Amino acid sequence: MVIRPAIILLSLLFVGCTQNVKDNGEFTLLVFKHGKIAGDPELFTQLINRFERENPGIKVKDETLPASTDEQHQFYVINLEGRSADFDVLGLDVIWVPEFAKAGWLRDLSHLLPEDDKGDFFPGPVQAVSYESKIYAVPWYIDAGLLYYRKDLLEKYGFSPPETWQELIEVAQHITSRETRIYGFVWQGKQYEGLVCNVLEYLWGNGGDVLQDGVSVINSYENIYALQFMRDLIAKYKITPPLVTTVIEEQTRHIFGNGRALFMRNWPYAWNIFEREGSPVKGKVGVSILPSFSHKESASTLGGWQLGVNRYSRHSEAAERLIRFLTSQESQKTLAVTTGYKPTRMSLYRDKELIMKQPFMLSLYDVFMKARPRPVSPYYMMISQVIQPEFSAAISGIKTPEDALSSAHKQIEHILVP
Ligand code: GLC
């Protein structure tokens, strides 16, 4: 295993800067770290306030970490390496739990997911929070890559939503040559975890993969074709602007939300924001599964966030209470409507009231069932960190897909050496 000196150095710096949490004698102060909450943060605050009213001895200080999952990961690694007790509840990306559990940074929360309740959660996230037969976090909300489209513009030009990538290219070229102020298709191409999620959808959709039986299979013909196709969206078909190589979810959401793109790949949270009062695209947006390559199946990356308890927390009982509350049926239902975070509890996809408010949730059930997890491994982030620059170089045209994938292959093999 390779230990990076830069991380050790950074950890020393960061640990010194974290703030100390003091408890007031009368109540327990819980610190809850999470990524930026989608939509109106006030609605999330109202949910936290409800928890505090129901639990008079506990106050929650919720603290937002930087937007990208990679920066959040770095924050946790640095602080947990330093045994920080400055936060109690952590929002965990679906890809981190085995790594954090192996490092001993999370409390065992198996008792929060007893067998009868566990069955209500989508299987993908349950697998993601399990490590060596124990559960280390509770699935909070689920994500999968989706295609957003401007239904008004497709209707205007007589098209239905594209089912294949070829159709998407044709429709985008046709419409953008007439509506010249909009981009054809935007997605997340910056060098970060979101790029890996995007690329995997093309690799898997073309029959490729990264690992098979714990061994790298990344430099396959299927993957070379798929990565070249992504580059071609920019350089050959010219439906994707080169700026995608610098953007993450929120920037693409702004572009599309300001009416400046015909198609966008993004997670489900964006829909609620587009439908808000005053949104320039309100009532004009459709959502579907991602297109597929001809005669192949569409593939969508499984994403989502889980809640865990910092092993060094001094308030584990209160922390567990907050997790129970936020992952309950009722809170997940509230979050689906307010922030657009999609429930990890399958029963909510049969909830009539919720479906009335969010009809597209019905079709999401299948998408979430089929969404593919990134490799579930304590070494996933190490693998991701070596493939990110290679994918980025290929879609930016700096390296050929062959060179990028062959270099990624060598580096993954190095990480996986026992
Ligand atoms: C979303 C997903 C998460 C993924 C990230 C990539 O937050 O839920 O799983 O890693 O996007 O940017």
C-alpha cells in the first residue's frame, strides 16, 4: 500500500485548525458535518429544528463541507487520522464506508438496521454500508445518473427523448444549429470523483468495467471505445462544450437551469430546483434514464449519502438518535419534497402522497434498483485518485484513450499488489 506524504503533511496542518466543541452543561451539542444541502437550506434547518424540539437535551450544529466529494473525503481523512472528536455525525459518500470502517473511524451501527428494517432499504446502499458483516452507516439518500432534457424544445422540433447516444447526438446537433445560444449536452468532466461516475456510465454501457474479480480490466477495447466516444462528444460531434472538462454538478445545474443547455447528465436533486417558483426552466424539464449505445443497455452509476458516527465522538447515543431521525420514513419523505434527496427506503416509492408531488419518483425506483455501484473496496478512493487524471487527460484530448487506460491499468495493479 502506498502512503502519500502529502496527505500526512496536510493532516498535520488541518488537525491544528479544527475548532473545539464545548458542551453547555444543560445540553449535548452535536456537530453534524455534511455536504452542501441542495435547494433552500432553510427547509433543512426546519427539519433539524424539529429534531431538537423532539429531543430537548440535544442541540445540533450542522456544518457544511466543500461541495465536491473529494474535498469532503480529504477533510475526513485528515481529521479522523488525527482522532478528532470535533464532529459527531458524518455524511458519507456511498464509496467511503469500507475504507473508513477498515481504518476504525466509524462506530458499528448494526443495531440501527435490524433485519426487519434493513429490507426496506435499496440493496445497493445497504451493500455499501456493510463491512465484514457489520453495518457502519445508515443510507440517507440515494443517487443515480439521469438524463435531463428540455421537453419544450424537443416538442418544438418534433423529437422524443433520445434512447440511444446516437439519437442524442442527432437531436442535439439539429436543435443547437437552430437555437444557437444553447449548448447541446453538458455533464461533469472536471478531474474529480464526479468524472469517474460519468465515465463509468459509458464504460459499463459499452460492456466494459474497471475491476473484475479484484483485478484491473480497465484497458479493454470496450473502454477505449467508450472513452473515445466521450472525447468525441466534445471534439467531433461538438455537442458538448470544452468547458465541461472544468465543471462539477452544481455548475452544470446552473447552466441547464438558466436555460442554456438542451441535455444534461446529473443526479436527481436538480429536478426540484428546476421546478421552483421563478426558475427559468420551470415546467420545461423532462427526466429519463441515460441513453444507451445501440443494442446495449443503459448504465447509471449508483451514488448517494449515508450517515455514520465518528468513532471518537463523545456523544454517540445522541448521534445515533439524530441518524435514526434523519433516516426515518417521515424525514426521508420531507427531504424528498424539500431538498429533492431521494429516499433510500423503497416503501416511499409506493407512498401515494409523495408520488402525487413527485410523479417521476415512480420511474426512479427501477433506476435505483439497477444503478451500478463503483467497486466496493477499502481501496476504492486510491483507485479513483489514480484514474481521475487519466480520464481527465483523455476527455481533454491531452492523451489518447489507449495511453490513458494503459497508464491507469498499471497504477491500479500497483495499488492492488497484496
Ligand atoms: C453525488 C453522489 C456521490 C458521488 C458524487 C460525485 O454526490 O451522490 O455518490 O460520488 O456525486 O460527484
